[in-house]
Amino acid sequence: MLEKLTRSALRHRAAILIVWLLIICVGIFSGGKLSNHLTTSLTVPGSESAKASRILGDQFAENIEGSFTVIYKFKNANPLELEQLNQSIAAAAETIPTAYVAAHRALGGVLYSSISTSYDLMKAARYTETLRAALIERGLSDALVSGPPAIEHDVTPILNSDLRHGQGVAIALALLLLILMLGTSWAVYIPLIFAIASVSLSLALIYLLAQKFLMVLYIPNIVELIGLGLAIDYSLLIVHRFRRELMDAPEEADDYLIIRTMKTAGRTVVISGLSVSVALATLLLVPVPFVRSLGLAAILVPLVCVLTALTLQPVLLSLCGRNCTIPTGFAGLMGRKDVMNGLWANIARFVVARPRIVFSSTLMVLLAMASSVVFLQVTPSSLTAIPENLQSAQALTLITNRVGTGVITPIEVAIDLGAPGRATSPLIAEAKNSLIVAVQKNPATFLVAAGNEPTFTDPTERYMRIIVVAKDGLGEESTKVLVHQLRNSYIPNAGFPASAKIYVGGAPAQGVDLVHTIFTTFPWIILLILMVTFLILMSTMHSIILPLKAIALDLISIAIALSAIVLVFKFGLASSLIDTYHLDYIEVWVIIFLFAVLFGLSMDYEVFLVSRMREARDNGATNSQAIIEGLAHTGTVVSAAAIILVGALTGLVNGHFAGLQELGIGLAVGILIDATLIRGLLLPSSMVLLGQWNWWYPKTLMRRAITKASPPNESEVRL
């Protein structure tokens, strides 16, 4: 199959180049328009908070994710002046269709107003400047507008700026590392062109998906930076193998060697890309649109890279030809022919000679590095971890210092009494009053707002709402406990009739539902990833032991990555070197997304190394010889690929958003440790200790298997 695809690509060079040039143009256009279709919504379909949102939207024209918060600092205002301020804010709110003031309160020298709208997060965000301008027109130039829509509006330009800066840093580092690896030859440009093409197609496809599906605001940053690193990795592996083929068989035709390269390194890239995609595909099983959109976008990256490898890469190799091995200056670390006398060959020989010492000492070091994972705590979102210069962030700081962050994201209790006219009955009034009194006594409560006016009771008197504002913000332990107490204690004991349906919603409850849903499905996601990965690796490696060992090593990498996040963000490790937030909690989406991505990427390096070992083994090498040869030939390219990917991830770490910083730190540390200590020391030492068991494969399966790792015979592929 790979031979046919490569032959076809080489026959249609011009057409393929034209198509990819058009794709790059479309991708650049799509990337510029993509941010208008992205959101940070954390909706959990089918959850209690989603049911509350439905009632609030249908009966009170309110979307909890589309609610603004206006904060105004005053000094010694009398009741009349406060009422005038409230009227001015209400008038400003009327400039937004469907908007109204749902609650307001003056405390601690701060006037707080919650403005509800019926719009979703993306649409409400577009009215942020309208509201700010209306407040200024009414003499409230010092008023600060925050809330989910304002935060989304404010952070989008910063995310775009972070992306541009991250791209520049990542490309510069990648170019420097490619020159270091490949020397100053034309081969340096192949991975960069490959990466630009892959990222462009990924963005174009995501733009199309965003027209129909919820897509997360972070996606361009994640796709472009991880995609850049992964694409360069894949292309570098193929370029490295092609250069090796040119050095070993300089008399052969270029096209013949390209086909030979694609049937070895190309096959490895296909297997690797599919393995990464399978790991990421499991994110689609999480019933949360936020996580599914991350998974859907991330799946495209390795699949597009595989498509680029099968179509554009052979054409680029044919255009470069012998120039791949002709440096115009520095030859590069990959330019040497005597790889069996290089650094990685010497490391392999050292490991083979002392497998027990290397294995035990390396394992102890890795377990120590992973130990901080036990301190991991999660939050649905880090609203306060945004740049301080944004108006929405300044509002958060002010309200936190004076009152508490809970006013930005209130809890909403939605009540369906089952029939019209019941809201004013004595039984319901008594139950509502009992609930309000109980909640107000909770030390975690800032205020409770309720009443019989249209803001709290619909015209039919069937539906009611109660607004509960916690002192602490979304994701804080006290707020999560308050949500659980409302659901499990206060509401059941308030005395509402059994026919009443009462749902606790709002952003804090939505966050509780998000964490619960993710953690409920996460164990099954892990199990599925492990099972599918094992089957893929078993069928490609023709071994039972190697896939099991690969999975175990991947889990160690992931534990170390999570431990690094805890050390950096919770305990402040390297805070003098890295400008990061100090956070007690890690955003929950980071954990599940990091697990899937890092598991897939770690499998990449496993496939790269073991495929070459398998190739040596099939050519008659002993177990130890295969280990040395595999590490000697792939150690440099694997470490180079890892360093390039880590360089790309610095674009996330250097940004201004906690979730992306957490993801960048975790992936960078996990990849670096995986490509060095784990694949360079722990993997080969364990293979030496296992000996021939590495290659054990049931005879019944072996008879069905077709070994494809060996290079093709000349007669099979000569053009």
C-alpha cells in the first residue's frame, strides 16, 4: 500500500504541490477567522445544572454563561445615591437586547450588579463593549464589567497575541534545532514546509467543524503549537531515514530510495499517527462538549500529519534529492555515517552491560519525580488566572478584595412547581423561606436573592428562581460544598412538595457537574486507551511483552508530567525562571487532555525505537545487538524530535493563561523525560533483562502476521 501511494505521489508531483499550496492559503484564511467561532463554555448536557439552565433560559430569558457582572467602587454613598447608581446600571443594561438586572447589592464600598441575558457565551461576549460604552455615557466611567462574556471578550485578543508570539518562538527554536540536527543543507526546510502544510489543513478543517460544533477558545493555540512540533517530528524521522539511505546506497536512483524510505520510516509514521489518533479519539466518549471539541481538534493533527507524510513528503524529498546530504556548511549531528560509534550507541552498550543497575536506579529516580502527583487537586476553571491588566480581571481583583469572587459566578436554583399559580401558595412560600434562611446561615454564602417579582417568578407562577451568591469563586472547595449542600440537604429539607422539580445550576454547579462527569468517565477512557493501544502495538510489533511494557512506561511519563504541574503551579518550583500563576488547583480538562496527548506521543517514541529494533531483529541480530542498533540509529532522531516538540510547547508556557501553561509544562516535562531517561535507559535495560521474552508472540498469531518491518527488496520497488 505504501509503495503504491508513494509511486502515485511521485508521478503527480506538480498536482500535489499545487493542491497543498492552495491548502496553505485556505488554512491561513481560516486561522484568521477561527476565533469568532470559539467559546469557553463548560456546559454538561443532561446534568442537573443543564436542566436548571434550560428553565432559566425558557422561562426567565437567561443564559447563565451570558451573564455580566458590573462592579462599581463608591465612597460614603447614601441610599438615594445608591438607587441612582442602580438605575444608571439598569439603563446601561437596556442597551443589550434581552438584558436586565437580576440582582444588585452594595457592600464593602462596592456596588455589585448581575446583568442577565438570554444569549450564549459567544453572542453575549460581543456586547461587552456595548455595555462598557453605555456605562461611560451614564457617568460610570469607573465601573468595571466582568463575568464569563466579558472575560471571553477580553482574553481572546490575548490568546491570539500569545499564539503569534508562541509561533515565532517555536519556529525559531525548531529552525535552530533542525540546523543543529541536519546541518545547513536543504533538508532543513522539508520539516518546516511539512509543518506549515499540516497545521494549515488542520486549521481549515477545524474552521469547518466550528460552523456546526462547539469548539474551545484554546484550540488554535493547542493545534498550531503541538501540530508544529508533531509535524516536524514526523518529517524529521523520514528525512533522517532518507539521508541514511542516500549514504548507504549512493548509486541508487532517488525515487527508489524514497520508496524504500516510505516503506520503513513512512510506515512507522503511519503507525505512530494512528496510535496517537486512537488515544485522542477516546476523548470523544466524554459527554462534555468542551472536552469533545478538544479531542476532535486534536485527532485531526496526527491524521493530517499522516496524510501530509503520504502525499507531500515524498514530493519534497524528490525535489531536494541528493541535496539532503550535501551541507553548505555545518554537517549536523545527524550527518555522521558511523552511528554505531556515536553517543547513543555508547549509551546502549553501557545499558546492555549493566542492565540491572541501570534499570533499578532509573526507575527509582523516575518514581521520585512522579511522587508529587499525590498532591494533585482539580478545578473546573481558573477564572482568576488571567492577565491582570484586563478590565474583567481588575473587577475580579476588586471584588475578591472587598467581597469575594463568588459574585462573578452565582449559583442559580431553578424551581418547576408542576402547574401554574403555585408560586404564591402558603406551602411554597414557607418552603422557599425555609430554604433561604438555611442557606443564609451557611458561612460560605455571601447573599441570597429571591422574590415574587418577574425577575424571580415567571408570569404563570409555575417557575421560580433563587440566586445564591457564594463568598468564594468557581471551583473553590467551600463553593463546591455549598452546591452539594443545596442539592443533598437544604432543598430536600426545605419542605417543597414532591411534585416540584428543583435543580441547582449556575457556573459553580456546572463546574461540579463537569468534574463529576469527567472523573466518572475517565477510568473507562483510560481502560479503553490501554486496550486499543495494546492491540495496535501487538499487531505491529508482533510481541505481547513489548506493548505491555510500553503502556507501563507511558503511565510513568504521565505521572511525572502531572507531578511537574503540581510542583510548578502549587509549590512554586522554578518560579524564578518561569512566569506562572500560583494555583492550588489544576484545571480538570488539562488532566484528561494531557493523558491522551502524552500517551499518544510517548507511544510515538516507542514505535520509533522498537520498529528499528524489530528491523534489526528480523535481519538476524540478537536481542542485545538489536537493542544497540535500534538505539544507535534512532536515539538522535528521537531526542531531536522531543527537543523540537518541547521547543514548540514553550509557546504555551510563555502565554498568559493558566490552563495552557499547565498543559505546556506537563507535556514538555513528560516528553523530555520520556525521550531521554525512559526510552534511553529504562526501555533498553528492561529489554535486556527480559531477553527473548521481548519477542514472544503466540504461534497462532505469528502465522497470521505479515512482517513488514524489513526494508523491501530492490526488485519489489525499483521504478
